[in-house]
Amino acid sequence: YFIYFISWFFILPQKGNAKEDSSRFSFLKRGTYFEQIILDPTESQTSAGLLKIWRSGTEDDGVYIPVNIGIQQSIVRYDFHKESGLELSFAGAVFTQFTIRKMEGNTYLGEMENADYKISLLLNYRIRKWSLRFRAFHKSSHLADDYILRNNITEPSPGTLNYEQLDLTGSCQLNKVRLYAGFGYVITPNAVRERLSLQTGFLYRKSLNSKGNFRFIAGTDIKIFQQNEYAPNLRTGVGFEFGNAESTHAGFLIEYYNGHLPYSVLEYNKVNWF
């Protein structure tokens, strides 16, 4: 019904001639009508971390290094007017986790633990300071050979991170603060995973120069899964962004995370990282 309702806008008679209507469409534009949630650890964006991690209260011997490669691309947009429009987008990401541990003597062992894959189709709507994202995605998780061999794993994984989900997220930009909240529901038939998830958070941005290409950022993201008995996963960070906010830019954060591991079939692990 949601897709039908949105599609209805496209077939409504528009004021003006056909040339004006066709000019409202644009293809493969940069940017998005729903800005990515950068503090969501499973957002389809490119990032890397150098983290000290504690699992179930015990400090890991070594360094935890998540390396994520993600893209999001607008496919087609339709502008109702200057401050309102609808957009269909595609997103994809690979989330990989590596560790480096000190062994006997002065030798170090680096290995890959896991890789998660996520592919999404997004329908974004924007009107002035408000935006809405309706998303369908598939996510799957695969333990790496290094991890399987080192831990002598012979049993099949439970597949709790292999599923499809629909979610709806709303966002509001209030001056320098962005607020957002949403919920998701697993639609995979006979899913091993519990179905409901919730998300909320905020991001504060303040320009530090006249050009607006150097910004201070700070925020917190909270995700809650029925799968984890509704225990909140909290990620908070503070840092800086460089570059035009409307196009490709880079950010550097000091962050803290508390909750269940957001990646891999080892999600049941309770972790902290810094």
C-alpha cells in the first residue's frame, strides 16, 4: 500500500506543460534526499576503525579493525517543487572485521574474522526540513576461514544475520541538529531471527569556517533489536568533517560503542569498544 500511495503522485495531473513535467525528473544525481546515518555501524558507507575492544567485560588481546566499503546512489528523482521531492536509490555494502594480536615473542597475527553483505533499495521523500526513508534490504553474514580454522568450528552457523527487512525512518533537521527515529521488521519467511527493531539518535553539525567545508560533528545512535531482548546498542562519537557536505567528504571520529556486536553471527557477544 505504501508503494502504491507513493506511485500515485507520479500519475497525478501536473500543472504546466509536458516539458516542465519532464524537467522535474533527474537521473543518477549526487547526494540524497535522506542523508545517511553516519553513526549507524551498519550504514552503507565507507569507513575504517582502529579499536580497542572488550567482549563480555574481558579486554581483547589486540586491536579490532572493522573495514567497511559502501556506496549509495540515487537512481531517479522527481521534484514536486524546490523543497520537496521523491527519490529511488540503491545502496550496497561489505562490512569486514580484522584483528591483530600479539603472539609469542614479538610476532603479531593478523586475520580476518567475518564479512557481512548488505544490499538495499530505498525510496526517499523530502519536504523542507523533513525527510522519510522507506528501505528494503537483504543482509547476510559469513565467518572467515581464518576464524573458523583458529576456533575449530565444525557446526553450521545459526544464520541469525541472514535475513530480509523492511524499515521506515523519519528525520528532521532543526538548525544544527538532526533528529531521527524509525523501526524495522524482518520479512523473511520462517526467519531464525526475531523480527522487530527500533532506531533513534541525533547528529550535531557546526561549521568552523566561512566556506562550510570544515565542520565539528557529535552525535549518538541507538539501535534496539528484539533478537537481543531489546537491550540497547549505543554508539556515540565526536570529531570533524572535511569537504562539501552535499558531495563526497571525509570524517574523523573518536567513538565509543556499548552493546551487542553489530556484525557477524557472533552478534550475541556483548562488547564495548573505543
